[in-house]
Amino acid sequence: MENIYLPHSAIVQEIIPETPDIKTFKLTFEDEGLQKDFTYLPGQFVEFSVYGVGEAPFCLASSPTRPGQIECTIKKMGKVTQAIHDLEVEDQVGIRGPYGNGFPLKELRGRNLVLVGGGIGLAPLRSLIQNVLDQKDEYGDMVIIYGAKSTEDLVYQKELQEWQNSPGVKMVLTVDPGGEDQKWQGEVGLVPTVLEKVNPSPDNRVLVTCGPPIMIRYVLLSATGKMGYQPEQIITTLEMKMKCGLGKCGRCNIGKIYICQDGPVFTYQQLKDLGTEF
Amino acid sequence: MKRLVRKEELKKMLAELMENYDIIAPVNKEELIFFQPITKVEQILWDYPNSLKPVKEFFLPPREVLFQFNQGKVQPADLPPKKRLIWGVRPCDARSLLLLDKVFLNENKDIYYLEKRRNTALIGLSCNHPQESCFCTSFSSGPHSKDGLDLLMTDLGEETFLLESNSPRGEKLLKGRGKEVDKAGEEKREKIKEKAERKISRRLEPDEVLEKLISGFDNPYWEKACRQCISCGICRYLCPTCHCFDLADEDSERVRFWDGCSFPSFTKMTSGENPKFAKKERFKQWYYHKFSYFKQNHSVFLCVGCGRCLRNCPVKIDFSEVLEQLPARAQTPPREG
């Protein structure tokens, strides 16, 4: 019988420094069969082990439409992420998953999208963006609004340019006031403010937002306020302390909902339905 | 199958079983009752108030090695090969395992828990002397319930026990022992059962509690109710149904530890954010998990009424009273934002 806690051995193929404290890790499973069969949805996450140090959950930043490897973008925050940042190419790590519900692709098909990201919150959105770009015919237009504290805190810098140049994509980048440098050509201002300024029409559109909780809070307010989005048109991801990823260890619940299994992706309407416990 | 078995014969049966099973049974250790592996039948207690710790530790140990990391290989820890038999487990604790099964034996089966469950026979002992803190009858159960047991023993007095099987494994263990149960035996057992049930005066109405909890999440009552709590976590650790755990690496091992919602670290994220930092939130989580969330997710309350939380709280919080005193239909101001 399968051991649900058993990590699968994976090898670090490439490490891309994104910002002073964020790196992207490209991994392949050691087991070729698993590498071939491993599939997932944008928005799902894995438990990433450094043997002897520990395990922590990270969203998959890559897209299942680009098989061959999986990618996680990880910010140095604590013990496990420090150990991950110390990894070198060809090092062995452990991966189990994927876990969580992922973005509701079926419901996004045929719709226009506006993706609103802040900081490392672009990681799960990148999975969705790549997925949409690879299946362009199935989606409407896509507006991407992405911001970080400063120009050097923007992740996926090379890819941002590719997205900008893709047909049907409108991208607006912003940095917090004071975070711009002389070459900066994007916006200066907080993400919710820039979102209001760009003001993509809610017609047949879904807004997906990931980022720091405070940013999400104001994005929800802006979108449902003047911009006229309905709560069921807005999708976000929640973050909670997680250990098992399987709804057993007991710490990631909001009310009766377990974020690791029932989430991490929710519509704003679903969060409202959780009532006072959210 | 039901049989009347003399105590002497039960002792012989145990001695026989010791050859094939590791026997875990209640013993007296410095005036406290513990379940632990035994090697001699004489160590066993035949009449005792329920043990300090529940038997969950034999299925979900406080510290359990899941894997060993050895030069890049992840080796799952060996599972115990010898069969185990827990002798004298109380009906409330047996029932708690059925509740834990809902967490660990659902579609994502936990092999560590499963193997121990599969490997362990449960021989219960009816509870003839419930304590003031007991309230098992509030959960459609009782001091003579067979739920979750392979075999239930009831002490009829005069060195005689009525044994009743409740599974094929129990039937096999009982086959050929003692003699048939006569009418007098049945009647005696029924009387003892009723007497035991009558002794339980503490009562909770779980369905009413659920309703009150659903409307009372923001009730200021919780501020007051949690004031005394020192967040020591003993109620969580001694609860037979609390099962929250942590996973961590120690050198070359991945270990599972008991954890609990009374501790601020339980929900603290690496970023420093902590949605349940406030004592009130941690205090509530326990009640809501047991009487609201678990019920909504699994159609059953996550409590067996064993009373350990009540008996062992160092600041004497009366757990069932906290729920009883929660006001019905709370008047809460509308939430902003």
C-alpha cells in the first residue's frame, strides 16, 4: 500500500536566482515512470523535503502543459527554505503531492482573465499564465498586473518580457513608491491602486489574485467596489500553516474547510460563505 | 457469541494469549492507572477508574519515526510484526478509535496507523463505576458499549465475567471458553449495565451545542470562558480523539509528534503571520473542531465523553460546562468588511 507521507526522490536540474532572496528550482523525479506520469493543476502545491532538515509546502510555479520538469519558486524565510537555498544543481530532494484543489480551469475556459500578483505571489499565477498561453484558443484576453516592493524584487524578469510581447496579453508592472530605479518604465504605486487605474472591465472576466494577505484584502475591496466585480468572479489563494497536506494534521482549517485539501484556491464568494470564521 | 467465563479461566486465557500476542493492559503505577505492555497476568487490574492516558498512544504514538534517511534513500520505519492485544480497554476509549479511523483510514490511508489498528485486538471491560466527570451516554454510547471492540467483558461479581464477541476476531478468541450464558446471567448483566448508566449524571446535548456554536463564533462569551486557560495543552494530549500532529526531521529521521491547537506555534507561519495567535481563538478551535467542524465533515461528534479533560485540567476548567453555558442565539454585531 502507498505510504502517503513518503517523499519521492527528485534531482535539482537548474537553479535560477530571481531576487536577492528568491530562487526558482527546476526539478525532475529520479523515477522515470513517475516523471512521465506526474501531472497537476495550476494552483496545486507540493511538499518539498530536504532530508534531515524538514519539509515545507510550495506551490508549483510551472505548468502541466510544459512537462519534463517541475518548478518551485522559493523565498528564503526559515530553516527549510534556507536549506533549499543552499542546494546545488544535482542535489537530491524529496517531493510529494500534488495537493490541493488548483485553479478551476474548466470554469476559466472561454473567459477573459485579469491576474493580479504581488511579490512571490506571482508563482502560482505563473503556472496559470503558462497554461493559458499554451492553450490560447481556449481563453479570452489576459490582463496581468504584477507588483513588487522594488525593481529588484520582481520575479521571472525575463519571462515578464515574453508575456508582455504575447498577443492578447496586456501587462502592467508596478513597484511600491521608492522602489523604482532610473531605468524603470512601469508604474509606481501599490497593486490595488494600479488595478483600479487599469480598470479591466468585469464583462465575462475572472480576476485571480495571489500575494500578501494585505494586498489581497485591498484587491478584493477595489474589485468588488467601483470596478463592479461580483464575488464569484474573483479567485484567490489562501495561505495557512500546513504539515501533512492531506487534511490530517489539523492546523490549516478555517471553519470546517481544510486549506490543504479544500483549497488553497477559493472564490471570494466561497470565502464570504465561510462567514465570520474567515 | 456470549459466554460466561470464570476469572481463573480468563487468567489462563491471557497467559495462553501471551504466547502469540504482546499484551497491553491496565496496571497501577504509583497510584496512577496506565495501559502498558505486561509480561505477567498478576500485574493486571480488574477493576479500575479509567487510565490517566487513553490508548491512542498505541496507534498514534507521541513520537513516531516515519522514515530514516540513509545516503539519499528514504526508508520507511519497520512496523511491529507481533500481534498486540489490548486487554481491559474501556468502551469510551474503544469508541475513540472509531473516530480516529475517520481521519487516518479515509481515502488517504495512513499506513502507520492502519498497521497498528489491524494488528491489535481490543478486549474491552464494561465500566461499572463511572466517575462524576464521565459523560459517554451523551453520545449514543455508554459504559457497556461494544462499539469498536472485538470482545467485551462485563464483571458480574463472584469471580464471573460475561464475555460478548463483537467481531470475527473476538468470536475466535472466545470460542470454546467458559459456558453458555443462562437467563440469570443475562439479567444480572442488564441490571449492572443500567446501574452504571444511571451513575452518569453529567449530560451534554451535542446537537444543541452544535447549533449554539454555529451562531456563537463571535460571541463575547469566549473572552470570558478562556480567561482561566493557561494553554498547557494537557486536555489535547490526554484526549482520546485529539490527533493533531507535527512532522519534523531529527538528524536522519522524519518524525511525527503530537501537537495541539492550544499552542500558538501550531498555526504560526514562517512569515510570522498567525491566524490563531489569540488565546481565545486557540481555545475555541478545540470546541469547534470537536462539536462543529468534525460533525459537519464526518457526521459524528469528535468526543466520547471520557472526562479526562475535566479531571486533569490544572486550572479546573469544566469543559462540558463551557459548552453548556455558551448562550444560544448570540446577539452579535454585524461584521464589517
